[in-house]
Amino acid sequence: MKFCFAALGCKVNLFETQALEQLARERGHEIVAAGADAAVLNTCAVTSVSEHKNIRAVHRLRRDNPDAVLAVCGCFAQLDPERLGAMEEADLVCGTSDRAAVIELCEKAVREGQRGGRLGLENANTFELLRAGVPAGRTRALLKIQDGCDHYCTYCIIPYVRGHVRSMPPAAALEEARRLAASGVREIVVTGIEIASYGIDLQEKIGLTDLLCRMLAENPEVRFRLGSLEPRIADESFCGRLKGFPNLAPHFHLSLQSGCDAVLKRMHRRYSTILYRENAARLREAFPGCSLTTI
Ligand code: SF4
């Protein structure tokens, strides 16, 4: 069968889409840009314009794949499955869990001509292990180590559509990093919905810094880059333990959201502008010349 994939939104969505592509390849399918038998769209729900973008993407995929079974997945599908299910173009609606079954559901729908399937619309309680897919000709891979969020910032819908924090078991994360390194990947982007929360749900006492130290030490030939970070993570332990690793990319994206303490408080962000400044300064001291970015 021919499969076509498209993703909107963040790096986690991109990771999950690449993982589904990989799964489709492993099941013997061909990946095409148009004219597919099955098309999968991974939607986003993070901003107020997301709905419009998702709907436009559904129309575009249908136009490019007129005969395909079209599966709409991801955060917006989880948030409003009825809205998408009511669209004539959307044959299957799949949420943010049980992604590994999406390919099988598409195969079945193509084979049996069944439409209207629903999948994974309950928030998951465990981390779903998906093998990272690396697009042909690329030497950079995304590695998702965490899903969900427990912070419930005032403006953010993510905890409702992604569920509670779930962390990839450390042994699996380290194994995946080793597998990617052995396959020739030169840079791994460590990503998740809120990676600073890594480990809080695990029995083993392990946090993001511990996991990164192990990954960096085990794969000295690979550069590791970190996805967006909650500013509180950049404490003395984080900076002190990671600064000795030459294979950690000196780029840190510390999410600020607002430079006004009153607004941060109303947003239920758990840091102040003073803490943000202190941690940014600590990063600059530990990683001289590093890039600091924010939104
Ligand atoms: S920490 Fe990030 S993902 Fe979690 S609720 Fe806040 S903005 Fe949303």
C-alpha cells in the first residue's frame, strides 16, 4: 500500500509522524507525497488558529489523495473528535494514544472499505514506545522521551489532550539513543511535551539530568540537542553536571511566556522573572557562548 503523512505543530507531533512512517515502512508500505491509499494527518491544538489550520490540512490531503482512507490523528482529534468526524473527508479519527495501531486501522479500512473508525481517544496512562523514524538522507533524529503535562498553565490545553506526565523507561530511552547512534545519526534532539518533568512518574528515582548524563556519556560521537525547557530545570545540578559534556549542543530554549511577574502568576507559571534571569545567567556561565532562545 502507499501511505502519505503530514504533521502540524510541535516536534513531538513530528516525532510521532516519523515514527508512524517508520512503522508503515516496516510493514512493507511505500511512503509517497500524493496519490496514496491511506493518508495520515497529525493535528495540533495548541493555539486558537489550530482548528483553521487542521481543517485546511484535511482539505489539502484529500485533494492530493482523492481515493485514500484519510486518518486524522493527534491533539485536535483528541480535543474535538466530533468536529473532525463530521467532515466528509475524514474517514478515521485517532487521538493521542495507541498510535502504533493507526497503521493497522488504515490497512483494515483500505482492505475492507470500512470508514468511521475511532482509536485512542482516551488519555493514556503509560508511555507508548514508538521507535524513532529517521527520514531518508537525514542525519538528525528526534527522540521523544516524555509525554503529557501536569502543570495546567491557565492558557494551555495540552494537559487535557495529552494527559498526565508519562516518561519513557530509562533503559528504553538509552537503548533507542544507542540504536540511532549505531544507525549513523549524528544529532539527536531530545524532545517531549514537558521534558523537565521527565521521571516524576517513574518508580526509579531518575530525572532529566540523570538520563542526559547517561546518554551523553554512552554516545560521545553523537551531539544531543534539547527541546524546549521549563526554566526551573536549569539549576546548579543541571548546569554543573552537564557542562563537562562536549557533545551537548550549547543551545537552550527556556520558555518564558511573559516578562511580567503578575502575568506569569495569572498564567500559573511556576517561576518568576528573577528565577528566569538567574537560571539564564547560570547557563551562560556553565556554557560560555551558548545560545539562549525563548518565546
Ligand atoms: S508547562 Fe507547557 S505543556 Fe504544560 S501546561 Fe504549561 S504551557 Fe502547557
